[in-house]
Amino acid sequence: MPAKVYSDKDADLSVLKNKTLAILGFGSQGHAHALNLKDSGLNVIIGLYEGSKSIPVAQEKGFEVVRTAEAVRRADVIMVAIPDTKQPAAYDKDIAPNLTKGKALLFSHGFSIHFKTIIPAKNVDVILVAPKGPGHIVRRQYAEGKGVPALIAVYQNPSKQAKKIALAWAKGIGGTRAGVIETTFKEETETDLFGEQTVLCGGVTALILAGYETLVEAGYQPEMAYFECLHELKLIVDLINEAGVSGMRFSVSETAKWGDVSVGPKIIDASVKKRMKAALKDVQSGKFAKGWVQEYQGGYKKYQALLKAGEKHPIEQVGTRLRSLMPWMKKHSVKGVQAAY
């Protein structure tokens, strides 16, 4: 049976009208939720730790910025827009001591609740509103009168109003314009991690780099390899996004279609799916989460080394030069925003 899709008519913004909404953190999702909710006419404050580089950024956008603990004290609904690995310490130090009965704790990803790095008090609502897109897209789509689809979930509901609050929040950030689906913290967390690792981020980037390296090692010009394996990918993904896989196939040449259906399954074959299942098992068992928390506790050494190695890959230099020749291409600098708090 298809999932129910909630739209604007199913959500009531007045549920949040007389409440104070606190966003803890002003990074990728935090800044988007804050700006969209503010533009929806709601009362939003920002909670940040002393010395945060995001303080002047949030103030410049017109927000009142207070310390994290004070934001929790003053707010009725508190969004924890802090990186997953940093949430437990912030919860213990600033959130839990000020989280009184009747408040609602909101997350945009279920990691900390599902893997129990945070154990919330029983007398507060715990809800999820997870837009299915990066924060800067959530903001841009809202500003254009559109929206990014979102997921909602309820983990705790002592007030019996948790779902209404989640739907109202989703409407406030533009999610109900595109459609909202109800899920669970478990389902959102496990599918999100799996998608990021095997398809959306890890799978796609590994495929791009492998294709680029194969062409360059075979003697083709790096520029040709860049266009074929990276630049044109957006055009194909846009077609898939607009009309599905079959719609994309309708729009490409017969030769491209034949290569797609006859060669593609030889590249992404049963062995890849087998490894995907192994990755999913690591997500479900908590092995990935445990390893990620340990990486954070160890100072992000392997994580930073892998990111730096990626930045030095030849495709990045070639891409920077070629993109500079296309002045119409929007330059988005999102570095520093993702984990800002």
C-alpha cells in the first residue's frame, strides 16, 4: 500500500504560532530551517556555543543569538542542528539540564536517537523532520516558492501533539509544498546512511573517479574524461529526477540506451549488490555508527586524510579550470557551512 503523502492542507502552522522555536547550530540544515521558519512568520532564536564562528553570520541574518543552554530554556521546540558526533556532549552539557516537561526535541536525522548516543527524557516530545536534500537546496527551493520533500517521524509523544508539531514544522520549511511522508527514526536513519554510502555520495563519487581514471590511463585527454564522467552526469540525473529512469532513456540516443541496458549491469553487477547488502548490514547492526563515533573520538584522523586525498585528485584540478570557462555556472561555496555550530 502506498505511503500517505501529506501536503499543505494537512499541516497547520498555527500549531507553532505562539511558540518559541530554537535552532541549535547554524550549519547546513540549521540555517535553512531557521530562515524558512522565520519567513513563514514564526518566532525563531538561534542557540550557539560561546565563540562560535556562526554567531555573526546568524546575527547578520536578523536572528537573536543566545547561548545553547539559554535557547533550550526559552524555547518550546528545540531543533538539534548539530553534527551527529557532537550531539551527545551538547545534550549532556546544555540541552538535558534545561529540557523541561512539555518541550519538544526535533532532529533532522535520526542517528543520535536510533543509535542511542542520546537517551532523551521521557517527558518531552521527540520528533524528526528530515528534508530530502542539502540545507542550501532547502533554502533555495523555499525562496523560489517551491519545496524539498521531507520525512517526519515521532519517537516520543507525551503531549499527544507531536505529529501536528512535526507537520507544522515541515510546512514552515516548505516541505509540504513538495510532499511529506511519515516514517520512523529507525527507517530514516538506516535508509539515509545506506543511500549516502552506496549510491548518492560514496557510490557516485567512486564511479566518477573510476571512470575518469580509466579513460585517462587509456591515453584520453583529462578534459574529455571530465566531461564524460562528471560534467554530463548532472544532465542525466536531472532527466532521471524529472521523469524517472525510463524517462531519461526516452531522452537519450538509441546508442546510449543500448549501452545503458547492455553494459551498465555488467559494471554494477551482482557483486556490487552483495557489497551493498554488507554495507546495509553494517548500518543496521550499528557497526558503522560505532566506527564513526570512534573516528570522531580519535580526532577525525582517517576522515581528514581521506578528504584531503580526494581534494588532490587530478579530476578536481581539471574541473576547477573547466568550470571557470563557464561563467553562467553558479559557483556554490558550501565549505564551512556543513558542520558549523
